[in-house]
Amino acid sequence: ADRLVMAYMDLQLEKNITMPMFVEMLLELVGRELGDRVDVSNCARELNGIRTMVQRLNSAGIRLVLLLDEFEAITANPNFDTDFYAFLRALANFDVAYVTSSARNLQVLCHTQEIKDSPFFNIFRSMTLTAFQRTEAMELVRVPSSRVGRPLEPYTEQILEISGLFPFYIQLACSHTLECQDEHPGAQPDFVEIRRRFREEADPHFQYLWESLDSPDRDVLVRITTNRPIPDSVHHIEESLISKRYVVGGRPHRLFSAPFADFVLARAGQRPAGSLLSRLFGRRTG
């Protein structure tokens, strides 16, 4: 562990970040992660300062791993030019490793063709992350809660109706379920309230997902949520959304999460159905 320093940067809220801001954030973050192993406090607050920092790490036998979450905040940002990507590519010669995440292929999200063609992107191997299998999702509800003596297995169906099969949302729904149990010991969890709290916390993430989709993708989601027919010409989009696990196959198809369906209805200018069952399960009742 002493031979590795991992620097995680969440760029989701940094859509207007500038290159000097990026440099400052990275140098401060790596300095904190290093502790007293290597002093990088006097590195210049510019790209050359990052090079100096990496050289010092290299000399000390320490490998830098940059974890750049929502990296499209950089690739789509005109504040970062081709020289920046050439600089990042050159750092790889000092054994710097990169792990980036993005909602879509990074090169699709580049703001110029010149950046799309940058050699920087040639060093990556892409991996598509998607939702759990249902058995894996059920295990994520059951195992951690049982380990802490707060078993949530009896509420698995309610939790997965809220979260779908994406692990982040499962953990979010479990967390709010435990919070409600803490507030009302001995009572059955109030899943109307849990769903409300989940939606409040998940909405920024739903918005990010929504913004990452093309207009035809959004239209198909709205059609599914409002029970409108899907034209043959866009069935391939529906199949793509199913493969990404945003849509669950079946009769009828539905969105992966009941609160996400409410979110889509709101974007379509419609209110979700008002019955208790529809609020709990995202289903129409007659």
C-alpha cells in the first residue's frame, strides 16, 4: 500500500472547472493522500508542477493512480485543450495509471474532433458497468444488514421496487430504511416516507442520467412510463435501454425504479398516479 497512492476526483459538480482549478485540486488531493511519505507541497500550481510531483513519486517508487469520476466534465469542457491531453498521455511514461468513469463513451463527449483523436484515449480499455442480477441485488440487501444485526431481508421486494438492481440505489434505499427504523423502533418501515427520502437524495443522480441520454432515449422512457406505444422505428432504442438495465423487460416493460419512473413523469409534465399502491410500487391500479 505504501507503494501506491490513489487520488479520487469527483468531477460531476465541476462542469465549469478550469485547468488551474484542476491542477490545484489534484496537487492538494495527492498531497493529502501522501501524508509524510513524499513532500509535494512546493510543487508549482501549474502542469509542470504536476510533472514535478509525479517525478518525485516515481523516484520514491510510488505509483500514482488517478480515479477521475464523471470525466466527461473535462472532455466536454472547452477550458481543456489538446495540450492538456498530451500532458496526461506523457505522464503515463512515469507509470501513472488512470481510471475514468463516464455515462457514455468519452470520445463521443469530446468538444472537438482534435481532442477525439488524441493519443491519450488509446491507453484505455473500456468496460461497461451495469446493474446486478436479481440474486446479487437480494444479497446486497440481505448480507450487510444481517452483519450489523439489522436484517432487511423481509423488506427486499419493497426496497428493490424503489432502487431497482443498481447497487448504488440499493444501498441508498437500504440506508433510508434503516434510518426510518431508527426513528420508529418496533414499527414496520414506512415505505411511502422511505421512497420520498430516496427520491430527494436520488434526484440529482436521476438528473445526471437523464442529461446523459439522447432525446430519442428520453422519448422512449416517457412512452414506457405513460404506457404509450413504441413505434417500430425506435424499437432498437428500447432494446438498448433494456441492455443498459434502465428498462426492465416484461409485459409491459417498465423503468428500473419506481421513483425514477416518477422522475420521468415529472420531466414529461405529468403527475404520478396518486393511489397508495402506485406510490409504493409504480404500478397503475384499477
